Amino acid sequence: MLQGIAENAGTIIISLALLGLVIGIIIRLRKDKKQGKSSCGGSCGHCPMAGTCHKAS
């Protein structure tokens, strides 16, 4: 078992780094959403979802 881990150490390290990055992004997105921030640029003129993502004012 330890030999298998040693042979694949590079793959394991890279996979853990990518997993950490994805988890960090998800945490950041959830935090931003709770604070009312949006990833939307706010320019709805060219957006196909223009009428659905923002409340009409």
C-alpha cells in the first residue's frame, strides 16, 4: 500500500491541490452570495438571461 502511494505521490499532491482550490472557490462563492454580491457584471443588454436574473425596478 505504501509503495502505491509513493509511486503516485505526484498525482496525489496535484489532486489534493486542485481539490483545495475547488473547495476554496465554492466557499468564496457561497460567502459572496450571503453578502449579496453577484458574479454578474450588471450589463444586461447583451445577456440572454436579462429579464430573469435581476428584479425589475
